[in-house]
Amino acid sequence: MRFGTRSETVERLHCQRYLPDDMKKILLVEDNEMNRDMLSRRLQKRGYEVLIAVDGQQGVEMAQSQSPDLILMDMSLPVMDGWEATRALKSATTTKHIPVIALTAHAMSTDRDKAIEAGCNDYDTKPIELPRLLEKMEMLIGPIGNDFRTENESS
Amino acid sequence: MSELPKPIEERIQHMLPRNLLHDLRTPLGHILGYAELLIEEMQASGHEEFIPHVEKIRKAGRKLVEMMTDNFQSK
């Protein structure tokens, strides 16, 4: 079998199925390269446009310049961590309306509280369970259209 | 680990470096995420005969996450 590169995949999705204006834009703020690759590819397959930032500072800047529909924010980030970045986003008039879902590797309830306190709209733990995350995303920004769900979305 | 007497379980927890359980979740996430991505790619490209093998990797990974969450919640 042959795996397309990420840009080929995106291009194919754009050409065959979408006008770019119809796509929901997700900003993924994640410092781990493999997590970025994995999650962005899986979200693109489902019809989302994915923008990438590699630290909290860049995440805040890109949220301001790109106005994404939703932000997936890793919490342990270099330069500026996810909590600080979320507080910055939620205190700026241009970005405070953008929903933020916190992603952390800790599964403790105090972590959830800390994320919500920083202004995150929702919270999910790593390793990501994609169907669960997609559900949370849809709760915040609505469905993308069911034809793009893969058939076997079991966990 | 649930069969172990409590003191032993506590001793093991005490022996583990503080961030080890947290750190283990990252590579485990890669194994799971790429296994799931591979399954999606195989479904899309019609290579379904390999899916049961990858499914075994995915299930083992999920089991490991479950065990870590149930028995060794990071402090």
C-alpha cells in the first residue's frame, strides 16, 4: 500500500470534497511532533482544516491571525504553557470567543479543574480517544457532516 | 495488579519515578494513535486483510492505558 504525504492528503480532500470556505478550522497547539502528525492527519481525513502551532506563544499568535473555529491545546508546552496561553486567549477580545479544548496526559480531576479555571471550554486526556474527542469538538462547534466519519469509529 | 496485596502495590508505586507514568503515556499514545491511523488507512485503501493484526496492537495498547489508569494513577 502507499501512504500519501500529508500535503497530498489535504490536497485530495480539498479538491474532491470541499470548498475551503466550508471547512472548520482547527488550531492544534502541540509540541510533540508525532502527536501533531497523528492528530492532524486524522482530523484532516474527517474534513477539518488543521493549523499547527508548536508552543503556547505561537498558539496565541496564530489564534489572533487565523481566527480558528476551535483550539486543541496541549497543556505541557514550551515557551508558554497551555494554561497561560489559554488565559491570554480568553482575556483578549479578539480571541475569547474561540472554544478551547485542553489536552493533557494527566487523568486527574484536579487537572480538569485547573484547565477549566484557566478558561478552557472542555478537557480531554491523552492518549486521545478520537471518537470521544470528536464528540467534544462537535458539542462546541457543531457537526461537520456525517459523510466524512469513517465507518468503524469504535474505540 | 489488582491481585497483589495492597502493601506491595503501594511499594511499587513508591519505587516508580514520579513522572514515569506520565511519561509512559506519550509513547503509548504514539503506538495507539498510529495503530488507529493505520487501521483507517487500510480501510480506505482496501487492505483489510491486515487490519486484525493492527487491531491486536491497538487493543494491547488500550489495555495498557486502562491498567495504568486503574492501578497506577500518577500522583
